[in-house]
Amino acid sequence: MARRGYALLAALLIGGYYLVPGLRPWSVAAIGTLGVLAIAYGMARFRPQRWRAWCLVALAVALLAVGDVIFTLLAGRGPTPPPYPGVPDLFYVLAYPALAVGVLWLGQPQLPSRDWPMILDTAALTLAGSLLVWLQIIRRAIATEHLTGLALATAVASWVGYVAVLASSARVLLAWRTNAALALVAAGVFSYLVADFFYSEEIVAGSWTTGTLIDLGYLGFSVLCGAAALSRSMGLVTSVMDNHYQLRLLRLAVVAATLLVAPTILLAETSAGEIETVAAISVVSAAIGLLVLGRLSLTMRAYQRRASREQAVRRASRALVVATSEDDVVSAMRVAMRDMLRRGSPFHVGLMAGAAPADAAYGLRMLGSLHGWPGTVIGELALPLTELAVQDQATAPATRDAAHPSRTFVLTAPLTELVEVDASLRTIADQAGSALDRIELTEQVHAEERERYFRTLVLTSEDVTLISRDGRVVYATPSASSMFGYDPTGRRQDQLILDQPPDVHRPAPQPPEAAELAESHLGYINRLDKTVETRWRSRDLTRDPSVSGIVTTLRDVTAERHMERDLAFRASHDLLTGLANAEMFRDELYAHRNRRRGDHPGGTAALFIDLDSFKAVNDAHGHQVGDQLLAETGRRISSCVRKDDLAARLGGDEFAVLLRAMPSVEAAEVIAQCIVDSAARPVRLGHVELTCTVSIGLAYADEGGDLDELVHQADTALYSAKAAGKGVWRRYRDDMPHVRTIPGR
């Protein structure tokens, strides 16, 4: 209804313009206002994404209407036309850049790309149009006598603007996606350019008058732009991402037209007499020829790449036929991508489970630039394999169950190259979906064979499988009697497995909840001859009609657990003394630093202990006696510390003690003195009796103190104790020199 009313009102206003000359200023104002209001109404109703471009088109309509109103008002004052240039010409000149930018913005691709064929075609078409403008208008304007000074400058500015609109129109004409709004805008711009061409010719000739058919071109521009904004498709007027390397019918017509412009002009001037524009025609003709040659070169290379893509598709098809796993399918797609893209282009191929993410226009979305590839716009293409594989198949299932989820290939690569290979990738993805379906069916057959095989293994395996209902075992595999020492059938399952070693005598709790059934648990089986450590796991299969119970599997891990404990002890303890080793001391120090505020309130003390004259013992009595002395020293240190403290041998004759939760530094000093006194007692090692002392460095930190600094302070205090004599301890003071470095730390 709005479009019909708009068309009727526009026809009445145009008719009034020609039939009632006295109302021409008001008719022009009404037509321009009507076009601007129609564009505003369309933007408010359809909310186009590129509303700023439509605002520029509306601005061009408004500027042109204002200029026409002023011109018709001036023309109505006397028999002579208004002088050129005048105020109206200022609005005409300003309308050019607004229209050029607005039209170019509307036709900008939704996903940016470097379309060199488009650029070459646009340049050739613009050169051809510029040659016409130069020969028909600009050259004649320069030669005429009544256009001088400001008039000539205004005319040149108008012609430059004309060429700008022509170039932007050519760019958009070759890239736009056809729709109703586009057709109306294109018709309006064409009407404007044709009218402006003849208007410029008459300005140069000095014969311009109002009320001619040329005015209809300007009025039609305003009306058609307003009509375009009233179409629902006005929000979809954008350039389509397409492979423009191919010479389609429109592009072929453009190339042919640009090649024929210069020869046609040359023929026309030859027919008229002497040729005065040989240089201009020759230069433009050569430039257009070079552009067309470049365009054809790009097209030839595009066809070569197309042949290469077809070979890549055939190779991928052969690889998919023999694919036996999902990795083979992904690898075939990856190889195809590598072969189809330009050498060295970055790309990624991923296969994700589930439906494809929401795609952008034309199935692509832009991700942005890639690090290390400046100026390269990366795009993403998502191809749902399930939908592709089952399309056009009457026997394909309508949906897939949870065991066969849909999958999607997610491909990333430079956006322009993705657009070029889009169709080939979809062909490969279609075959990949079929290959995955074939692999799934094959795996199902193999799964049935494996089920029979594993059933045999279960019956002969040393691992135990129990099935219980209502907490009581109703089935046990033959190996259960060997593990339990009796047949557990008929017994309550919660009484078969203990969660602690038998000396604790605490039965296992009730069977875990459904959420915990799949977790692995450590348990103990108490037999008369030994204790069996097991790793067991339960699964709730009560809803499975073939089982209807809780399935529990048990494995004897007694030997494994013993080995684990032995290896863990060897990794964290010194085998000679039985104390923690240097690595465990360091780990415990850091762990204590992280948790002491909550679990160990109070201060922390560190004791660094060095066995005095140990080298002399080794030299005098041998390493065997030295090792016995180290072991005895470790026992005496352990006898002086508390249960929660950590004693460690750092290496050689160096020991350390971490005193946790010390109420005061005096309490730490008591322990240090105890170690000194204990170590000083004589010890008999075989036939040798020795008296060996220790030197101790003590450092203390209040709660919240820096434990890393505490270690260095204890080391410094040890150095001072060694310097003061043997068999003493020293507490760290700030005036002690920091000169010693702890070996290995």
C-alpha cells in the first residue's frame, strides 16, 4: 500500500512539474522531500545494517533537490538562464561525493576480500567512461570561451565528481547481488548519470534551459531511490562473496564494452573529419588493453587452480574410499585443503561432534587476522557432515540417536581462498560424511565380534566380575573363588570388601550412589592366609534387561600396591638413613608455606645440621663405618624431633629439620640442643667406638614469615656455628655474614 501511494504521488508531482511551470520549484522540493522521507521510512521499518550508506544516498537526494529548487527559482525571474556557476551548482558538486561514497558503501562485500578481477574490471570501465567524458565535455569546456575562471573550475569539479560516481557505480554494478532494491537504485543512478552527462554538454554549449527531458533524469533519481528504500530487500543490498575470476555473462559484456569504447570513438571522429584526440584515445586504449590482459591472465590462472582443485577432489575421494578411521577422514580433508589452497597459506581442519555453529552469510564467517600473517583475513567454514551425507536419501533416518551424533567439519583458512574452494570442499565433505557412516557400520560389526571375544575373556580372566541384586551377589565369575578363597555367591556384597586393612576391622560402607559407581575404589579382602588388595569399580545396570543388577569388577593389585609403596618410599627418602631426601624436604617446605596459615598455626624453624670431621672418619675407618655413622646420626636426630616435624638428609654429611608450628624460638632452641647433645654421645660401630659431634644453624620465622629467606638464614647460621667450633649450634642474627652456598639447593 505504501509503495503504491508513493508511486502515485511521485507521478502526480512529476506531471505537475512539466504541466505547471510556475509550480516547478515546489514540485522539485516536494519530489526531493518525498524521496528523503521514503528513505527514512524504509530505514526505520526494515532497519538495514548499512543504514549510514542509505543516509548518504538520502543526503545526495536532498542536496540535488535543494540545488534544483534554487535553480528553478532563479530561472523563473527572467528570460535569461541563471549565471553559471551559481549557488545551485555548489549543491550539485556536493551531491557527487555523498552519492559516490553511499553507493560504494552499499556495495561493499559483507566479508572483505581483495578481488583483483573486480578492481581491474572497474578500472577498465572507469577509464572508458572517463574517455567519453573527456572527449565530449572536458575537452570542449577547456576550448570554449564562455567558461573561464570559476566557471571552468566548477565544471571540472563536477566532472571529477561525475567520474567518481561512475567508478563507484561500476564497482557496485559488477559485485551487487540482484534484488528489487538494487534494481531501483541502479536505475536511479543510471538516470542521474545520463541526465548529468547531457546537462554538462549543454552547460559547455551554453544552451541549458529548464523543463527538458534532462530534468526527468534528476527527478527520476530521487523517486527511484525513495522507491528502493520502500522495498523489503533494501536491507539486503550488499555485495555477494563470489568467485569473480570467472568471466560470466555480465562480466564478459563489461570487458567487451570497455574494449570497444576507444575504437568506436576513433571511428566516430574519423567519420567527422580530422582526428584531434589521437593521443588520448591511444593512451586510454593501451591502458584498457593492459587491464583486460591482466584480467584474462587472472582468469587463466583461476582455471588452472580449478583444474588443480578437481584433481585434489579426486585424490581425496580415493582416500575416503579406503579410509578405515575418523583420523583417516580428517587426514584426507587436510591433504585436500593443502592441495587446493595456495602454497604456504595457513589453514586448519577440525572435526567436532554436534551441530554446526551459527554460520554467517553464505555459510562463512570472518575470524579476523592471524598472528604472523598481517593483512590476511581468516575465515571459517562449517560443514555439517550428517546432513550432507543423508540428503536426497529416502532411506536415511530422520534423526540420529546419542550413539551416532552429528559431526561438523570446521575449516579455517584465508577468507578469499575459502570462497574460491567452497564448492569443492562441500563435495569432499559430502563424501566424508558417507565414509564416516561406512566406518561406523563397520565398527558396529567389529563391536559385535569383540563382544563375543570379551565374553570369553571374562569367563577365563583372573579379574573378578560380580553381579548383585538387592545388595546380594547373584553371579560371580569362576576366578572369584581364587580371589576370595570361597564362592561369594549368595553373600552380601558390602561384607566382602573392606575399605581399610583387616587390622582396622571396619567393614566397607553401603554400595556407593549411582553418581559414584563408575569411580575406582581401593578395597581389601581378608583371607585366612593373606590380605588381598583390590581395585574395584561398580556400574549400575539395573535398567539393562540383560543384567538387571549392579556389576562390580575387581582386580588383585596386591603386588602392584607393594611395588608402588616401595617406589614412593625410594623416591622420597634416603635409603641409608631412612630420613626424607633433599627433594622431599624441598617439596614439604613449599607445601608448608602454602598451607601453614590454616593447618599449622605458629612459627616455623629450620635446622641445618653438618656432621663434624666426617671426612676424617671415612679416611680412618672406611666408607662402611662412615655409612653406619650417618645412619646412627639420622636415628639420633629423629629421636629429638616431634612427630609432625620433618627430618631429612640433604646429601653427604648434611642434614636438615623442618620444625612446624613452633610456639616460640626457645622451643626450637631446645630441639637444637637436644640434637647436639644426642650426637655427642659415643657410638660403637662394630669394633670401633667413635665420638662425633654436629654443628647446627637455626633460623626461626613467625607465622607469615618468608620461608625462602628462612632457609638462607639457617644456612648462614650453620656457617657461623662451624666457624665458632664443633658440637655447637647458632641461631641466625642479622649481623652474620651471608657467604655460604647450600650444595644442591
